[in-house]
Amino acid sequence: MRTIPLPPLVPRLSLSDREGQRREAGRGPVQRRSLPLPKVPQLPRRDVVFGMAVLDRSGRIADKAIMESLGWKPGLRVKFAIREGLIVVAADETGSRALDERCHVLLPMRVRRACRIDGTPRVVLAALPGRQRLIVHPPALLGQLTLAVHTAALGGEL
């Protein structure tokens, strides 16, 4: 059986090719422009621990990493406030609810209704250990909070 030689898949590079120059037909070497560098996002804040949880039918939030970052233990009493459309959960001896045996927070129905939380949605959590606060971002508010960033990322059109 006779083998037929095939041309190489990758052409040989000259020294000028390796140094970042390219040749155009009949014009000699052309200097390439470097690609623009992407904007590097800022590092996440170290004073906030973010998480995500699915509320169960009774409004229970379960996120082990969030609770560990706050140092909250079962039986701790908490109170609830709604600020700027967010649910703020704070440790308070006179709080209306206590964390259950697995350290889950149970959002009262009145709080869920006030923030338009229906069914079993996913919520974004932000724990602020230094302030002993847990902030729950309802889905309805997330759309508003991210609208400007998403519009900019898509070149002004959403």
C-alpha cells in the first residue's frame, strides 16, 4: 500500500509571524493591535456572605453556610422588618420567632405577602455577620435591582 503525503494542518511560521507581525500580500510586515482588556469586576465584599435558598411551603429558609457565617444557633429569637422591599432578619431576644432545631428561619406569612413572595421561590440571601443581620432579596425586587446592569450588559437593549 502506498501512502500519499498530506500538507501540514498548521502552516509553518516565520520569525516575524512569531513576533506578532503578519504579512499582507505584497505589503510586508504589519504590526497587530493588541486586544482590549476586559474590565475586571471588583472582588466580592468580605463583610457579606451571599447564598441562595428555596423557600418551602411554610416559608422556611435553609442555608447552612449563611447560618454558620452569622453564628446563629437553634432557638435564637429573631425579628423581621421590611426595608426598601427587602426582608431584614435580626437576632433579638424579644423577636417573634425562634430558629428551629436545624437553624432554619421561618418567614411569617404577613412578611411574605408584603414582599409578594408566593409559592416556593428562590431567594437571594445576604448575611452581614458583623451586624448580625440576614437580608432576604425577594424575586420581585431582584428584577428591579438588576435591570440597569442587564440593560448595560446587552448594549442598552433588554
